[in-house]
Amino acid sequence: MPDVEPITARNSAGYEAPIGLTADPVVFTLSGDRLSVLLARRLEAPQRGSFALPGGFVGAEETPAQTAERKLREKTGVGSVHLEQLRTYAEPGRDPRGWLPSVAYLALVRPEALPEQGGPAGREAGWFPVDDLPDLALDHETIVDDGLWRLRARVAEKTWFLRVAGALLPEQFT
């Protein structure tokens, strides 16, 4: 039995419509010598207790990018990051609550951007190596995979690498 009841919505023309909009930041870092992604434990249904990207519902007075940054700060303590829109995920069955599209964003930060206590209590926010992820909630594994694909493509672009990815490196590196 699912831990939430599905919600449905219709627009003024009578067509089924999304029940809301979410934003999901996919935040990568180099932790030691491993590429890692920032995850936080879900405290809400569905899939309460699972690890997920630190996203959430878009507020009525904000853009999806503003929501991604707000949720990142609320769920992990990481803030003020450069977000690049990754993709929109709008498969009607992606969320058991109902048709709930999500706009995903890609970000790179230094590992020390995550507070030592790992964000708010109970979230257990932390860096997880991309080659050893726990089971993720909803379709977040797909979003992380797409983020990795985009990251690899962007790193191949010299200008982007120097401007964005190069900022992750210490002053001296091998």
C-alpha cells in the first residue's frame, strides 16, 4: 500500500494537469579522489526515510531555480551555488502523489560547502560517491545519471571547465 494517496488536477479546459511543480538540484563535488553527489534523507512521504536529491515544491512567488537554491539550503545547509538547468522531468507516473513535473539543476561546489553537521537534524545530508549510491527515492537515480552525463559533456568544454569546474580545485593540485 502506498504511503500517499494520488492527487489529480484538471485545467480550465478539462484536461488532466500537473498537481504542482518541483525543483531538484543535483550537486556534485570532488570528495577525496571520488566524484560525489549531495543527498539528503526524506522526512516526508512518499518514500520517507529514503535518500533523495534535496529538492521540493516550487513556491508561488519564486522560480524553479530559486526553489532549488532554497531547498538546497533548507535540507543541506549549502547555499549560494551556481545552478545550471539540467532538464525537466515530466513523466506522469514519476511520483506516486500524481503528475508532478520537476525541473532539475546541475551545480558543482567544494566539499566543504556542506556544513560539518550535515544540514538539518534527521536529513543526514552528505556526499555519496556516484559509483556507490544508496537506493534513491522517486526517479532521482535517473536525474543523477543525467547530471553525470551533462557534467562529463561540460568538463570537455575548456571554457566551462576553467570557469566552473576549475573553481573546485585547490590552488595546488596534481
